[in-house]
Amino acid sequence: MSQPPTARSAALALIAGVPGEGRMIMELGPHVLEPLSPSDRAAAQRLALGVLRGLGPIDRLLATHLDKVPPPAARNALRLATYELTTGGAAHGVVHSAVTAMGARRKTQHLKGLVNAVLRRIAEAGPEALDKKPTRLPKWLRHRSNRAWGASATAAIESAHALQ
């Protein structure tokens, strides 16, 4: 019997679908969020959007604790947990949730130790570990935005994107 979806598992599905599959969050939302209660839907959307907005700083922080890029499932779990830890989430609950998510699937069980170790180090560093510099749009999107609207409009989009 499978576990009912949680806000975190739905957020992970949304996070995996956007950069990994190149889909828009609005495409994924109805399918992923439908089984959740309204409060869990809101929590899942808040978590996923927070991770996606802060992807650059989150990945830079994770890179300081990783020798190589982990598989997508572990990377997304680390991204979500890092976002939660750096925005005031309780370390024991966040770390436990991420480790449990890795243990739930046979393909990711071997990554539980990695996820635990990395997140414990991030939790020790605290919220100030996250680089709060404004995030630039990805190169492919920045190039298209510059071409379509110009450099000043792109800079304004990046400034608005950095606000959370």
C-alpha cells in the first residue's frame, strides 16, 4: 500500500518536473496537487516556488558540500530541504523527511547517508549560509529575454524574481 501524498512529496514532484522535464508548474500542478487538502496544496506550491526561485543560490550552497552532482531525485530532495533549512525549518524534521524520501524508493536508498550528512552540515551553518545575492536568470532564458525586451527589462525581471 502506498503512502498518501504529502506537501513535501508534491513539492518534490513539482520541482522535478520544471527543470528536469522542462514543463511549466501550471501544467504539473493540477495532476500533482489534486489529491492534497487545500492547506497541503498551498504548502506544496509555496515550497516548490521557493526552491525554483532560489535555485541558483541553493545549488551554489549545495556545491560547497558535494564532490559531484547527485542523481536528480537526491538533488531535488537536497534542494527542497536546503530551502526549508535556510528559511527557518526545524532541522530535525526537515532532515528526517529528506532521508525518509530517499529511503522510500529502492533506487535512492543508497543515498540516505549522503543526504543526511549534507543536510546536517547545512543545518549547522544556519540560514545565513545561503548566498542572498540576486539570482540571474538561466543563460538560455536571459538571452531570449534580452532579445525580446532588452537588457533593462531583463534586469527588472531578475530583480522581481529575486523577491520572495
